[in-house]
Amino acid sequence: MKLNKGFTLIEVMIAVVIIGILASIAYPSYVQYVAKSARSEGLAAVMRVANLQEQYYLDNRAYTTDMTKLGLSASPFITEHGHYSVTSSGTGTLTVTATAKGIQASRDTACATITLTSAGVKGPSEECWK
């Protein structure tokens, strides 16, 4: 009697199907996690620019649209990893906007633009700020 060792084609195919099902469940969650982690860079940049604008307002009694006056490198300000560009509009009232760039714009379509006003209104939704 001969003893066979190894896997049959059916066993290998079952293992491949199981791995495929697990991957199809895990991949969308992973993409959502990556988008949310990159969004934190945009949120931090919006808060930083808003803070600098408030300091500028205390000194000059007006907001500025020129980011270089805030001590930032350029206008619009590009975040460290390049996921967002941040602009500021208005001199009497302030709106700071972070716009997703590149792959982040396609990954995170619900929160492609993140805004904060001088009145403290956060946009586009509260979910984007979590």
C-alpha cells in the first residue's frame, strides 16, 4: 500500500477561495483606515492655519489670505506628506479649507474638502472631524 503525501488540487483551491473571501472583506476596511489616517494630516493643517490666522488677527485686526505672512512656506500651504493643500479666504471673517490632493482625493470622496470658519463651524460634516 502506497501512502500519498501532499495536498490535492481541491484542498489548494479551497484554501485560495477562503483567502480570497477574507481579502475581499479586509481590503475595503484597510482603504478606509488609510484614508482616515491621511485625513488627520488635513485636520491638523486646518487647525494650525486657523490658529496662526487668529494670532495674525490679534496683531492686525484682519485675517490674511497670504500664507507667507503667517510664516508658512507658500500659498496655498501643502501639508507634509502632500495629501492636502490648505487655503484661507476672507479678511473680515475666516474660512480655512483643506482640499485633498492626489490619491487622497479619490480615497476619501466624502471628506475631499475640510473647512473651518472663524465662527467655529466645521464642514462638510461632523464625521469628517472624527
